[in-house]
Amino acid sequence: MSTLTRRAKRVGLSQEERLVWLAIFMLIAGCSRTNTSPDLLTEINRIRAIDNHAHPVRFVANGADRDFDALPVDNMEPQSDPVQLRPNDSGTLLAWRMLWNYPYDDSNAQHMREWKTRKEHVQKEKAKGYPEWILDKAGIDIMLANRVHMGSSIEPPRFRWVPYVDALMFPLDNSQLAGKNSDRKAFFADEDSVRQQYLREAGLDSPPKTLDEYLRLVVTPALERQKQGGAIAEKFEAAYLRSLSFDKVDRGPAEKVYATFSGRSAPPESEYKLLQDFLFRFIASECGRLGLVVHVHVMAGAGSYFDVQGTNPLLLESTFNDPELRQTKFVMLHGGWPFIHEIASLLTKPNVYLDYSAQSLLLPPATLGQNIREWLEWVPEKVLFGTDAYPYSDQLGWEESAWIAAKRGREALAIALGGMIRDGEISRDRALELARMVLRDNARSLYGFPE
Ligand SMILES: [Zn+2]
């Protein structure tokens, strides 16, 4: 006879039993208030994740690594930073404690030195194994490294390459676009230098005279080289530079704009857009042919001049509805915030996915949990985990941001799934299956990674 049936036969409860039941009741009530399920989170924490989007920095004994972004965002005009990006955010302190054994609960100037010393000590000790050690600390098995180049210490199989292709979309004189504001000025200077590098790699010192030559000699070879160099996806951060509304443009008008302005003056914006739109879809189509997934930055930010409206995911609908691009798989990075409902509606397109990188760093788990739940209730096999680990500041490096986003991203997932169990939408087994899908299996099947 079990203790439970024995207890049922008794008439009343002892004082001790009442207290035990009260404690259990309070635990359940507490869990449902925050929508978390501790044992679910424990299980989720055991799953080694695939991080769909991040910018890990190489271990370089002397000097610095600047290849972590084609458009580094550290020289922009000041903005009001979101709370969780501020240096005194509690997440940063927690990451310091967990990663560097930082012993204090504040970050005053004197203690800051202690943090730096401890961090540098770990870096020196782990040396080339340092980036992988960070992955282990964050429970990340594979991190997709969105970088201009890879290099020693950021290498397969733990790091997989996602290079940038925006520079190929802006082959003309960009001075007019760069003149809009100081952020664009810095961004286009960066893009111009990335494009120069693509030209050099094609054995050219100036752009070809015709669009046909440009596509044949520069664009396609650049994508093929990157594929050969280990790229599994290509990243567009076009939203930093223009709107995501890429119309379907015939080759004729695009050829005309290219031939008229290549190597000459800056084209009028409306004409330049025709060429950019054509190139975007051409590149996306080539990516489909080569088996490269296309990543698109879809989220507000970064920067005080960022065109938030221009990053509405619905602007990508005509691209996704292009029958000629159905071979191309697209991932909308960062879950489209603030357009989290709009982005959900696009997941029914057969070749469209999203990740929640950056939201995992910037939103509290309770808020992100609601977003994730909405997507999981719609098309769960298209939802991917991501961190957007990045060297945001001295205090919040790619290491700290990876750790924080991995922690919050998992807590948010537990909240989403816990809520779905509680409301009778799914079983606990299905919740764990969904957790594995989001953290690992969806990315594995998208990129063809082995078990
Ligand atoms: Zn990023």
C-alpha cells in the first residue's frame, strides 16, 4: 500500500502534513505566477544548443580581431540604450561571476580591475581553446559565426561560418546614400572596403563595365568562394542601409542603371534601388542554387538613425512569394522585434524561418517567453534559438553576451512551454520535444548537421 492511499483512508491531516501541503501549494502557485517549471528548465538546460547567430571574436595573442562584423556598431552616435544592454545590468554581473569567478556584487572602478584581470587570466590560460571554452560554459554545441573571415580559434566543427553579402548589392558610387547621416556614412565606408576586397579576390581593381560581367566575375565567384571556404549561410544586414522592400525587377532596367552609373557618378536613389533590388534577388537565388541559407537582419536597431519601419518583416513578403526563390531558405534573424506578430504570419511560407537571437539578450525571459509561445503555437519547426553574442562593450563582451542570452533564451523557452502545458495545449513530452527542436533539431535539419 502506498503512503498516498494510506493517507486517503485517514480522516484529517496532521499539523505537519498541513504544512507540507501548504508548501507544495505555494510552490505550484509561485511557479504558475512566473509560468516557469523548474524541472522543465533543468531538462532544457541539459540540451546542447545550436546558436543560429552570433559574432564570436578570435583569440589573438597580440593585436585585435575586427572581423566579427562587416558593419561594427561601436562608432555610432549615442542613443538611449535598452536597459539590458547597460553596463550595470544584473545579467552582466552574473555572467562575470559565472565565467570569471568575479567575487563582488557591484562593478565599481576598483572592482572592475579585478574583473579584467580574472578575464585576461582565463584568456591566456585557455589560449586558442578559449572561444570553445566559452561555448561549453554557455551550453552551446555549435555557434554560427557571422564574421567577415574565420580564423584560428574560431573554426569548425564548433564554429560554422556565415559571411556577409550586402557589399555586393551596392556596386555603384554610394556617396549619396552615405550622406544621409553619420551612421550611414560609417556603414557605407565599411561596405565599400568589403566590396573592394571582393573585387581584389576576383582579380579586378575596378568594377566591370556591365552588369553581366559584374554578376559573372564578382558576385557568383564570391559566393562560390565562400561556400568552398566553409560558409553554410550568407547574411544580409541590409536593414542598416535601406528598407527590406526588395521589388522584383527585370534584368533590363537593372542593366541600364549599372551601365549608366558604374565607375561614374552616384545614381538617383530611385534608380539605384532598382539595381539593389535586382541584386538582392539574384544573390538569394544563387544562394539557393549553392545550398547556402540566407540570413536577414529583421529587428529594430542598431543605432539612433535606424529605420525601424523599413525592417518590418512583411516587407519581405514579396521576396518570399517569388516562385523563383523557393529553392532558397531564409532565416529572419532576431524574431522581427517589434513586429513579432507579423513575423509569425510569414512562417507558413515553406522556405521561411526565424531565430530569436538578440531578443534573448535584450528582453526579459517573461516577455520573450510570450513571443516564443506565439511562434511555437503556429509553426514550431521554423523557430530557432540564437544569442547574437557580440562585443557590445568593454564589460559586455561576446563571451558575456553569449552566456546571458543562452541563459535567458532557455528560461524564456521554459516559460513558453510551461504555459502551453498548463493551458492544456501540449503534453510534457511534447514540450521537451519542442525544446529540442528549438534549441537544436530545427537548425540541424535546416543546415544538414549530423545527429
Ligand atoms: Zn548579429
